[in-house]
Amino acid sequence: MESHPETRRTAARRLRMEAAELAFNRVHPIHANNGDEFLYRDSKTNGITYAGSFTKGLPHDAQGFLVTEPGQLDPFNLFVQGIQSGDPKDFIRTPLGPPGFNPSVRPDSWKSRSAKSTLGKDDNAGADVRGWESAGAGHTFDLEGPDAQSVTMPPHPRLDSAELVGEMAELYLMALLRDVPFARMREGKGTARLAQAIELLNSLDWFQAKPADLGANERCRHRPLLTEQTVFRGITPGEQQGPYLSQFLLVGNEHLGRKGSKPHVRTDGYIQYGSIRIDQRVRVARPGKDYLTTFEAWWDVQNGADLRGLEEYEPGGKQGEAFRFIATPRDMATWVHYDALYEAYLNACLFMMAMGIPFDPGIPFQAADNVDKQQGFAQFGGPHILSLVTEVATRALKAVRYQKYNVHRRARPEAVGGLIDIWCRTKDSRANVVNQKLVPTFQGAKLGKHSLLEVIAAHNREQNKADDRKHDASASGDTFLLPMAFPEGSPMHPSYGAGHATVAGACVTILKAYFDHGYVLPFCYEPAEDGSRLEEVKDCPPLTVEHELNKLAANIAIGRNWAGVHYFSDYIESMRLGEQIALGILEEQKLTYRETFTMTVPLFDGTIVRI
């Protein structure tokens, strides 16, 4: 008897099962953290301090440490219970806000002027509290790509490690250099302060270390001695070539009404979005304005005060708002403060399509129409790549949320800066961990004629002369807090991994898979020092699609470091996590097409895979 051909219905089920088997058969790793959570203890009482753990939003006492209120359970354990169960009811039981927080009398709950008045004025409005962000996302299942719990990240650097000392030194220096133009951050263009920062970093044990003396995970994050061309940059292929900023964050393309003309770059920064356009220029935050430099403001924010939206911007002309090309690290921090997460990669995709940059040679429908007799669109065309480059973002976020909350729970840099400040001012025994390496190193490390801590104290003193801080009790003394670009400090979730960096890794991996990654861009620009225009770089080395996409991902990820909310290790390990998510989705989707095709994908470690 003749067998019946497979129906579409059963074929669809078979393909879904094949994709499920592919995902099931991938190695599911064991998740390991660095043990910080129970390691650091009060040198007097031997009680756990959670010094290396994310505690933002939980109640902190007047000295800046976690406190258990009378009749309540340990707030950190309640926090972890909610994370592990994924049950919103457990989070509702977790205390949020300062000790004894009373939503009806908010101004009396806060210490700083900025939190007592959410408008920065004496209007008695008071700040609300911020809830934790998507703590249960890692429990969510996806029907495509690697499961959120099937990919992992190695343990992050411990608080008492040479690597963490290097990372915190870098963040303090980045805060001090937020207003130095990116045009001065490449070979032969540096400033005196940049040279001093490089000298300081190169004097530290982490940058002096020999790779042979490091563990495998450390070697993957280690950077050799820094130069003007490599400082504050990433380490994936191409990131250290040419200008600091990726071309995809700057240039625009020709718009409608140019039929028959060759696509070319526009230096006005406008990218075509269908029949409208979008401007690459960014709102200009007030130069020299940093936040959380008084202990009161820092304490409020650690207790969850919602100070979002209080940052200040430069006035413009008739429009009342100032915009410019991304010219300084502060501009980059502003960009990553309010971006739509996959925004940069969607822009890059639209730009490359408008410029006619070819797809990977293995992708179908690239011959002339009279040869292929069809064009790519729903598959292997614009709508396909545009939807896919955004589709990976939410899956990347779920995976990194599992790492953030369920595995690592790493303290944000602002919290480590708080420990340094507390120890330097009070010698509180609960902050003794930072006196093992961090504080002694920063007291000895010189930035010009002064120690790093002396320079930070002087910087914070200047910040605290502002009217919005003069009523804070700690505004008149020295503080050693990490100056932040955002008044609310970091987001309300742990530091490792980084959401921006994970999404960056996923999105640019998709773009490198679809576009000809070896294609050399026939242009090279950087912003003028004042951001008013783009200037051609005459001495620019060849810039390939791969290299500029890697640089784009790093600019966004490290932009969060310029703001003070992430570490270097957050950037590189999270980008690698996002890369795994994107590769898994591409592998599973390949099963669903009738066309025979390949994609050659260059990875962040310099190797290449073929799908």
C-alpha cells in the first residue's frame, strides 16, 4: 500500500520537535558564583555583611549597611526567597525602602534634599521608592533559542581581587574624565589627564599581571598595558582600531527621491526610517554635573529612592533643547540612559541596508532578478533581518536576568564606592573588606601629584557646593563615593551580567551573521570635540563591518561603565552570553527553511562558526 506523504501539519510538528531536540541536546552548564555572598563578615561580630552583594532597595541603617527591623526576617534572605521562587507574593513580603519607610510621609523618610523633594526644590513632594526590575524573568520559558537557564557566565571578580581593584580604579577615572572629548581618546590625541589615568592604571597589579599567572576566566578578561588607543575600550576584534566611536553611532544615509544615484553616507547624522528620518544626535547633559557625591544622597538611593528624571541638560536655542553628536563619555552615558535597548542595532541594520552593504555570501537571492527570479523579503530580506535583530533582545534579557538575580547578585559599583567612603571616613568594621586591597591601593596610586582618593575627594567637594546639595549634612566634608552620571544611580537589579551588554552581544551577532562581515566601510568619521559636526579621519585604518559592529556593541556596553553603573567584566562576559543566545536562535531557525544556505559568523573571541 502506498504511504501517504507527510502533511503540512505533521511536518510542522516534526520541525518543532527537531528544534526542541537541538536545544535539549546542548550542554546545560552548572551555574557557579564566586562565593562573595557569605564570605565578607564584620571583623568585630563575625556577622555576614553582604558587602559584595546587591542590596539596593533593601533597608540600610544610617551607616549604610543592611538592617533587620524589629519583628522582621532578614531582608536579604527574603529577597533571595522571592528570586528563587519567582512568586510575586514573596517579593511583596520583602521590605523595600529605608527603615520604617512610610509612603504617606515620604520627605521624613529620606536624608538628602534631592530625595526630600523630587523636583529638587522645597516642595515637600518627597521621592517614591523604586521596585526591583524583572526579578523573575529568568524563570520564564521561551519557545525558541537557548533556555534562559541553559547558558551561563563565569564567576565575577571578588571584592578582594586585583582584578576588582583594577575595575574600580578604572571607574573612578572614567567618572573624572566624563567630559573629555572622544576625539582626544586615540593615539597622538590624548590630554594630560588621560595620560595620568593611563599611567595610574598601568601601575596596578591587574594590568601588570602576566597571562600565564592568571586563571582561565581571568585571562579571557585581561588587558595588557594600556595606551591612548586602547584605554577605556573593549577587547573584541576591531574595538581598538580607529576612532573610539563606531561609525554606526554617527553617520546617516541618503533619503528618498534619489532613484538611480549611488547610496552614500550623510554627515548630518540622519538615518532613513521609511519615509521619515531619525537623528543620531543626543541630548546634551550638563557638563561637569555628577550625582551621589554626598553620603545622604547615596544612602537614599541605596534605600530605593526614585530620583529618576532629575538629571540636568543644557539649554538650546529657539527649540529650548541642546542636541549634538556623541562627543564625550557623558553624551554616551546619556545615550544608554534612555535608549530602547536594541535601538543602536536596528539603526545599524537600517543604515547598512540603505547603503547596499551586501549580505553574507551564503545567503540566497543576491543575484540579479533575471537570475534568481525572486527577491528576499519575508525570508532573507529586509523584514526578516529587521525583525530578527530585535527578536533576540528579549531572550537575551531573560538569560541575563537569571544570571543577575539567581546566580551572582553582584553589588553595583556605586555600592563598592560606598564601602570605600564608609571605611575612609568611619573605619566601620563592616566595611573592612575594602581595606584589604582597594583603599591601600587607591591611597598609594597617584593621579599626577595626588592619590586617586584625594582627587576623588576634591572632585566630590566641588560637586557638593551646588545648591541642590548644600543642605545635606555630608556636603561639607570629604566623601570618596563614585561620582555617578545618573541621579538615581544604577538600575534596580544586580550588576552581573549587564542587560545592555547581553543584548548588544546578541544583536550584533545577528547582524554579523546576515551581513558580509569582512566588507570594508569606505568612510571614517568622528565627532568634532564640541559635537557640532562630524569630521573625516584621514589616518583611519580599514574599518570592516565586523569590527565596527563589535565596537558598536562595546560603545553601548561600556557606555554604562562611563555612567558608573557597570564594571569591565560585566561588559565582556555579558556580550559573550548574548552571543550564545543569538547563535542558538540562528541554529534552530535554520531548520525551518526550504532554501539551502549558510551563515559565517565571526565570534567575539576571534574564531568563526558556520551555521
